Amino acid sequence: MAFFKKYNGTTDKRLLRVERWTWILIYGGLLTSVLSFFMPANPDGSLGLVLVGGLLAVASGVALIVVRSRLHGE
């Protein structure tokens, strides 16, 4: 008996698109948020926009996890 169950994914293109966008948004948002801490501060406040944009991307990815959990496959 395997410790982890093997997940072969789905064949439904709509569900596959949701799964891909979920992880793209989460990892991209986390990367953007972390990189914003290493950017020099500008007086026009653009640094805050980068951080907020990254956090919004993470929140959108988490919301897609909830959406995906409620969708049914074939």
C-alpha cells in the first residue's frame, strides 16, 4: 500500500484549466510578494501596488481551490 495515492489528473479540459490557473496564481503571487520586499522604495507608491497585486493573486488562487473543490468531473 502506497503512502500517497497516485493522482492522474482529470481529462475534463475545464477542470484542468482551473487546476493550472490555481497554482499559477498562487506561486506567481507568492513570488511577486516576496520580490516586492527586495525592491527599492519609490516615492510614488508603486511598491505597494506590487505587493497588493501579488497578495490578490494568492487570494485568487486560494479562491480557485474552493471553486475546484465544488466542481464535479465527468
